Amino acid sequence: MELTYEKNGDYLIPNLMPDNEPEEPLTKYGLMRKNYLKEHRRGIYSGLLMEGRLKAHCLEIQKQAEERMDFLTEQMAKAEGVDEALKASDQMKWVAKMNAIRHSAEETVLTELVYSL
């Protein structure tokens, strides 16, 4: 590891450049993971932050959580018989069932991915 220095008065200041972080923005699950680590797992948060891997880690969790949400929602809707026919015949019932399914799927995703180690 080579360091370059910049002279500032009588002092030599190292030219430290952070690693390039991914450009993709954090969304709901990525931000929730970041906040969880910051508030409840400070050691892991600090380690990832110092290594420059925090955002990449949060993006990975975000991607996994979104994929898992889609899979679970589709699987649970199929198991409960929530389909386009129900949507066409009784929209309010379809909305109520889909909201319950999304809530259950999100609870699972949060437990398995976002709030775990």
C-alpha cells in the first residue's frame, strides 16, 4: 500500500481516497438494513463502513429482500387462490387479501434478511 502526502504548512497530510461505492441508490430494505446495523450492530456497521463495503452490503440485502418479497407474494397468492379472476369479480376482497399477503411476506423478509446476521 503506497501513500502519498500533501504538505500543509509544517505537516504532511496523507492523501486518502475512499474506495468507489456503487452508484445505485438504497431503497426501503437497504436503508432499513443500514439503520439496523447502525443502531443495533455497531461493530459490524463500523467494520463495513471502514472497509468501504457498507453500501455494497446494503445493496445486496436490498436485492435479496426484493427478490424474496416477489417470490413469497406470488407463492402465497397462488396458495390462497388470489388471482386475476378474483380481482375482476371482487376488487375489494382481492385488495384485502393482497395486502394481508404482502404484510405476511414482508414480515418474513424483515426477519430473515434485514434484521438478521
